[in-house]
Amino acid sequence: MFTNLGKVIYWVAYAVALLMFGLATLVWFTERQSGDLGLIGNLVLIGMAALVIGVGCRYVLARTVGKP
């Protein structure tokens, strides 16, 4: 039961990370002249945090390392 929960949390966190990286890329290409690097940095930081949390949950709950 916890194995599937770990995998689901991992995939949801992975989707959130991809969304944050996509938003950061979008802001980079559309708002580059405004110098809004703080927003880009925050989006990347949230994406990395989501990815680390997802990998940690998969490791602890599903006991898998590497590709699912």
C-alpha cells in the first residue's frame, strides 16, 4: 500500500517541479528586460524542493532508488 503511495507522491511532485521549471522558463523569455530574476529564482527553488520531496517520499515509502 505504501509503495503505491510513494510512487503517486513522486509523480505529483515531479509534475509540480516541471510546472515550476516551465513557468520559470516562460518568465525568463517574456520578462527578461524587467530584471525579475527573483521570481525566476523562487520558481526554480520551489521546483527543486518539490522534486527533492518527491524523491524522498519515493525512497522512504516505496523503497526504490533510480527510475520507477
